[in-house]
Amino acid sequence: MTFSGLTSMVIAATLTTVPSIPSYDPYAIAIDSNNNVYTANRNNNTISKVTSTDVITYTFATLNSNDKPYGIAIDSNNNVYTANYNNSTISKVTSSGVLTDPWATL
């Protein structure tokens, strides 16, 4: 996978292969410092990961069943955070996949 023209709102990406992706309803996207792409999937309360070498992990982390992640962000340590609509919480997943849910309650 290559990225070009990165801005805060626009990402141009080229996959070397186009996989069949289940209907997880990805709602938000974030990219870490290693060019891994993460999606917050609101239909099944999961986070998916696509590595910079096109390896897809459809379920990198499974959130609580009523979270409905609508936002995603990544910090400087490549920890992933989701903003969860249904219960006003934030979940945290470390770069190695360890989940804290909820990490914070709003």
C-alpha cells in the first residue's frame, strides 16, 4: 500500500490487491506512524487493520456490543482510540491489540 498527498481530510491510497471486505460498515479511518490503516466499524463494534504490506485483520479488536464506534484516532505510541456513540465512551487499543473498554466515559 502506498500513500500520497496526505492531508487532514484527503488520503489517496493504492492497494496492490483488492480484497473482498465483509460488510462491517466502516465509519472512520486513521493511519498510524507505520502506515497501517485502521477502521472503526459500527455495524459489528470492531476495529479492522490493514498493514502497509496489505495484510488485513478484519477484527483487530472487538469492542463492547453496544459501543458503535463513530470516530477513531491514533496517538504517538500507535495506540488506537475510538469515540463510541451509543454509550458516550472512549475505547483504547494498544498497538499490540490489548483493549481497554471503556477507557474513558464522557
